Amino acid sequence: MKHINRFINQNKGLSILSIIATIVILSYYLSYYQVEIIKGINNWYELLVTLSIGVITNLVFYIFQVYLPQNRKEERAFLLMKSNLYNLCDSLWEFFLLTEFCFPNISKGEVDCPNNLIYYKYKSGLKETSGMLARKFDVFSDYKSFVDKCIKNIEWLNKERLLLECPYELITLISEIRKNGFLRNLKNVVECNFQVNMIYGGLGQDYYTFKKLIEELRILVCPDNDCSIMELTPKEIEIVETKFKENCIPNIGTPYVSLSGKQ
């Protein structure tokens, strides 16, 4: 059913003509032995049936000679891009959830930050760890690099030639995410040194659009990936700080620390 819906969405004109042609052919043979109501109409009906058979023939030819080979090509390209797409989807969701956590009123276009130093744990089905990943995150010093990383990943992926061979829905979605102003507006927020009591025009509207787009990307790329972000408890913060000190982990690039098992 999924493949049928996708075919209809991509070939609406051909799909409509094929449905009409099928109805014409079926109605012709079901009424074949009935008396002709209008004299000579049967000749026109036969012509219409001939044209309808031509439409069905072209449909079959298109499916086997064009659509299926193109579909297989898109699937191969998607498999080759899969790890990059997964990483992009995962990083965008972590960034989005963290942004909501740092700026509670971001949906209104406000960037007030109640607490700039945040200890949080991030759960993702894409990161294979023995436990949740924890981070010590300073909004004022670390947020800019996170924004730049997301923008850079999107720009790189958008220029990747292999992406052009992926399904059309994915190409369109990546392009829409790139054109959305949410990340660029947040970059402006950083450059304005997180000035409080300010409302950044377009940020609230872009927030909802961006959320919708990355949700569509998640459904398309990794529908089983359930991301969540939670603040660390005092005991967990102590564990994180201890691991930082014991392992001499540099606080560059806001590294992850596993709350259980090895780092």
C-alpha cells in the first residue's frame, strides 16, 4: 500500500487516466450484450476502449521500464547515504530538543535563558551505548558551535551529488530544512550575545516549521528512533564531573560521557 500511494503521488496524471481507462474497459465488457440505446454509439465506445487499452499498456510499460528501475536506483542511493542521513536527523533532533530546553519561550521568539550551564542526558536509538549519554553544556560558550555544526551538516548534505539520486521526497525535505530560517535566526541570536527581553522576528514561526520538517525527516529516515533529553540529577552530575576529572576529558566540542559503563 505504501508503494502504491507513493506511485500515485508521484504520477497523479497517469494514475487518474489509468483509473478512468480501467472503468471504461470494465463497463464496456459488462455491457457488451446489452441493447444499443443510441444508434452508432457503440462505435465511439469501441474507440474509447481502444484508447483506454493504450493507456493501460503505456502504464505497464512505464512501471517496468521506467518507474521500477528508477525506484531501485533511489533505494541504492538512499542506502549509501543512510548513515549520513541518520546522523543528520539525530543531531538536528538533539539540537532542537536542547534549544527547547535552554530557551523555554523559543516558540514565542524569545531567547531568555534561565540557566546557561546545563547538565543533560540524551537518549537516542542511533547511538549504541551501554547507557544514556550525558553532556555538560554551557549555552554561552558551546551553543554557537552546535548551531554551526547543524548548518554545516545540512549544507554539506545538500551539495552531495548522491542525494540527487535519492527519493524525491527526501531531496525536497532536505532543501526545505536548508531554506528554513530557524538555524540562521539562532545564529543571529548568538551573534547578538543572547540579548534578553528581545523578540526576534520570524523565529517563532520558523520554530514550528522547523519542528514539522525534522519530524517528517525522522519518519522518512529513522522512524524507530525515539529521541529524548532530560536534566541530570545531582548524583548524575557528580558522576559526570568525576569522569571528566579522572579521564582528563577536554571540555572542547562538549564531549559525551556515558553514565554507565565505559565512556
